[in-house]
Amino acid sequence: MTNVKWPKKILLAIVFFFIALQFIQPARNNNGQVLPTDFTNTYAVPAGVRTLLRNACYDCHSNNTRYPWYVNTEPLAWIMTGHIKDGKEKLNFSEFGGYPARRRISKLKGIANSIKDDRMPLSSYKLMHKTGSLSQADKTLIIDWMQKTVDSLQGFRN
């Protein structure tokens, strides 16, 4: 009979832990500002490309994340915070204009290649954010614009 009490106590401790965890929320990635160094302020980005980037990239790769409803549930908020932190370390559209010219060119090529190779957006992101899924036409639009921009920047530097 005493053996039955231990599983109940363990289950109760786990439930209590997850309830307590809900009160510990990570800081949000949303400063509400579009910086002068933002990608869309650095380049004349066509409206279609801008919309696609904001829908498929900016949540993890900028200083302004649009948070879905499930972010209020732990540990999902911590997982998402980790994804955003990693994404911004690799590429931050909010600070893109502050990158040196060589790094900008490298990032533009990297964006095009990541989209072309289906590495971005992440599958988990596309699963939870339907606007984050890119059609082949969307991919072509972004990749072509990135390549034209790279070509113009390399021509400008030479």
C-alpha cells in the first residue's frame, strides 16, 4: 500500500514543478522599433520580398518577434527563446546595415543558399506558422533579389 503513495507524490511534484515553471518567463524579443540599420532601411527591398522576409524570417532573425499564443506555456517559451537567440547570432535583420560590406554580401549569399537548400525557414517554424512556408515562386523571388543585390554590391566594390 505504501508503494502506491510514492508514484502519486512524484506525479504531484512534477505537476507542481510545471505550474511553478509557468511563473518564470524569459525576456521577450520585441523592442517595437525598426532601427535605421534594419535590412529594409538598408536596401530598397521590393514589397513582395519584404513581406516574405517578415513572415518567414524576422521572428527569429530580428529584434521584433511576433509571439504566438503557445509562447505563454513553459517550457515552450524557453525553447523558442533559444531558437531566437541562435537565429539572431547568425543573422539579425534589425542590425544588418551595421554589418561590414563583406559580411553583408556573405549574409545575402547565405540567405539565398539557405532558402534554396530548404534549410530555412526551419521545419518546426513552418509547422507552427503557415505564413512562414515559402512556395517555390516565393523562394525564387527572394533568391533572385538577393543575387541581384549581391551582384550590385560586388560591382560597386570593384
